[in-house]
Amino acid sequence: MKLLLLLAFIHTSCDADQIIYHEKVIDDRVIDLDLPFTVPIGVNSWVVNSIEQDEAIISDAGIHNWTSLDDVIRTYVYTQAGELNLGFNIKSDKYSEIKVTVGNQTEERGISNSDYDIVGVGTFNVEAGYNIIEIQGLQKNGNYIADINDILLGGSATANGIKFVPLSNPHFGRRGPSVHMTYTPPENKDVQWFYNEVTVAPGEDVLGSFFMVNGHSEGYFGMQVNSNGERRVLFSIWSAFETDDPNQIPEDYQVTKLANGQGVTVQDFGNEGSGKQSFFDADWKAGVTYKFLLKGEPSTVSGSTDYTAYFFDPEVGSWKLIASLRRPKTSKYLTRMHSFLENFHESTGYIERQVEYGNQWVYTTDNVWTEMIEGTYTADATAANDERLDYAGGANGDKFYLRNCGFFNDAVQPNASFTRTASGTAPDIDFSSLPQITLPTDVTLFDRSAWSVVDYSSQEDQGGEGSTGLASDVLDGDLDTYWHTCWNGCTPTPPHHITIDMGSENTVDGLRFTQRQTLSRTIKSIEIEVSNDNTNWISLGSFVLANSADNQYIDFSSSQTFRYLKFIAKDAHDGSDNAAMAEIEAYTKN
């Protein structure tokens, strides 16, 4: 039945104020809708199967700039079973028609009011739990289909109230609840290594998912779906200094990098605590089981703890070093081993996802492997405040599982303990065969007093960088000076290079790089070439530098003897054609 004219007025009863919205329909029947509940549509709605459209038209204010008749918009509200009255706070500058579906019932309505007004839709029979209110444009005579600020609900299905995401929690409410599984370790033992396995079934690898595998009290280690083309393995350690701004961390509280694997980026992070994070694009796949191994122990530097993360891809067949990070103001072994599942992309918060974790073991300082088969399932504040009810976790055979988002109705109440079936087979890991960590204190830097720059692609020598910018500044030992490609009156094109003459042949184990300290025009991808005659060159491979002001070490696969070093910068972290570098050094291992 199509509505031709919509009218609204306020009726006040003697018991309480009620808003009664009247609809004049084509056969002159009048439907009175009691709509006492207002649901903020922007924080409870999504455009289905289109992140681009969701980000364009859904906001805290509601639905705006809605132009496409292809957009299907769904709003999720938790109600009881019964009759659900439905209306919108809506406007359309020119006449539009929309289709509204709840369950198996669909109504079509015409919208012609140019100012926001309450438009009733009808009464729907609903089941208890989450109900989907689906909206789609059918016709528009103007640029926009409609602007909708709120949904209004009433009827017997709302008699005991309704549940939805409030305006006070738009970010985490739209992302969905996070769920965790904390494992029970052996008592009165120091845990040095934490081993875990993760499997994401096909179809559960939803964009924005963080399947965190090896968490502990100072950080986390897991894998993410970052985009359609990137799937990261991420390892992070929080600073002991509590702040969301990494620039506020005092020097003696800063997490430092000891080493990282090839292709791994190491950089500062903030916003949810601060510290150091490392990651690389692992291109992991749904349906494959991956292994994670984390080491945590007091450092050789008093009052610090070293954390080292390894990742095993069965298609590669060997353990890969992600990074080794040092946390000051801490001296401990691993504690509070756990996993969690969260969504960090608001536009996919309506899509369900699930993950399985299996075969959890810890290796303690008495050289014993112990299997952890007991876990405690918990959820975050969004779940605790009943702002989202789509969360679950538990044990399934020999694995623990976590599940969230999607507005499913079979929630598992948090703070419950579960026991999985034991495997009884400890991980077969030869710790001595893992990629070894070469700490900065274990190398000797070369004396560079006889070094010189003999060639470069360009440098900023026209005053654009003040008194610095020269290629030779990478050899002066001053972190406040740096080489910068020319930009004042010229247009550089990567790749850029600097050729260094060490004055004589030397046997070198690796190079140390220090980025420009302001992190402007920092270099990302590099290639290293070496030569003994400045004519015939041998490439030692391509590497990735972090967007970090810390010293960064690149170990050669074997010692190299050469006189000339060519440093080739392929691209920058900020995507520009320019490049900058503060220092280039060489070292031998002690």
C-alpha cells in the first residue's frame, strides 16, 4: 500500500505525553502509531556491501548525501517479540519513494516533506532479538533520495525497552564488541616462551579483523585484514609510560628496537596507549593454520624486558623473525597470556567473524613445556554496557573460539571458564635454530674519518634545507644534519642514490641507518650495492626501513668485502618523490 500524504501531530493523554503519528493513506484509513523510542540511525546503520558508500552517507548525524537507488541500508535494533511500530525523522526536498523491510514484511512509502518531520511507516511483527530494518530507495525526483536523522519505534515489541548503540559510543559501538580468551598458565613458574596456533575459516576473514594470537600484559602479536590487498602480521609492545601520544614518552621510557626480520616495518604507535609496533604483509590465507611464538624475559640491561616474536607460515616452512623490542621500566617474564578478536573498521561492524585458537603451550625457565587447556572468556565495555549483544566465545573440541559482530542472537555471556581437549604433544621447536638476534651492543662501528661521498643523484644545495641537505651530511655524525634530494628549483625522480668511498677495502657485516629525525621524507624501500672499483657492482638485495628515528640495522647474509657502497632509495614513507637520510654507517659483529 503506497502512502500519498503524510501528516503528524502531537496528542497528549491525561496519563503521560505520547506522540501519536497519523498516516493518511490512499483509501482514507488512518493508522495511529505510538512511537516513544528514538534510535540514532547513524551509529546503528550500515550500507550493505559498500564500504565507500557507508563512509560517504552514514555518520553520527544519520543518513545524508544518499543518492543511489542501489544502496541497501540496514539498521539493527534489539527488541522483544511482538508488534513493532516504525517511523522515521526524515525529509526529502523533492518527492522520493523508499522501500522498508522488516523480517518478511515490506512497505513502500512516499516522502515529500522538505523539512524534517516524523513519517510513519507501519507496524511489523518481529521475533525477539536483533531485528533488521532495511531501507532502499525506489524512486527520486531530486539529487537525494532522503535525509534520515532517527528511527522511531513503539508497539508491544518495545514494551520492556529496546537496545541499540547510543550516540555516546559511536566509534566502538559501530566497530562492535571485542572478545578475549585468557589462558591459565602453570602456577609458580616463570614463562619464557608462549606458543599458539590460529585458524580463520574461509569467509571469516572480514576486512578490519584483528585476530590477536599471542597477547600478554605488555603487548600483543597477531594477524590482521588491513585492506583487500594487505594482510599484516603485527607485533607491538606498549611503553610503561601511559599516554596516547608517543611524542610524550620520556626517553628512558621509550620502547626500542633490537632487531627485525627482513621486510618488517618498525615504528612508533599511539591512540590506544603508545609504544613500538612492527609489522609485515604476510599475505596469510583463510583456512590455513599459522603458528606464533613469543619470547619474553628480563634484559641484559637492568630494569628492562626484551620481547621477541616469530611467525611460522607452513607455505614457507620456517620461522620468521618479526622483531625484538626492549621495554624499559620493566623486568619480568611473560604474564597474562591471552588471545582476542576485535574489529577496527567501523564500516564492517555489521559483518560476523569467528576465529579458532588451538594448541596453547608455554615454556618455562625450568626448561619444561606445559599445555594450557583452560581459558576464561571475557568481553569489552561495549558488551558490558549492553550496547552490542553480538559476542561469543568458548571451547570447541581441541580449540578455543571467539566470535563477534554481525548482530547474531546466540550470545555467550562473558566471564565464563572453558576447557578444551588436550593435544598432549608439545611444540617441536629447536630454539637455537630460530633466526638469531644481533643486538646493537654486539657490533663495532667503522671509523668514517676517511670516508667520502663520490657520487649522488641529487642533493639540496640551493638553500632549501638551510645549512644542511648535502649528500656528505650522512657521514658527519650529526643527527640534526641530513642528505635531502634537491627540490628548490628542480624535480627529482626516484630512485635516488649516494655512492660512498670508504678509502680502502673493508670486511663488513652490516649497515646502520638513521632516518632524518623529524621523519620528513623518510625512506622506505632501499637497495644496497657494493663494489671494489666503483665500476662493477654487486647487489646485496632490497630492504625496508621503518618510519622511525631509531638506529636501524641491516645484517648481511654473510660478511662482504668491498670499498665502495651505493645506497639506492626507491621510495618514501610519505609517498613523495623526495628522500632524506641522516646517517649511513657500517659495522662488524663482535
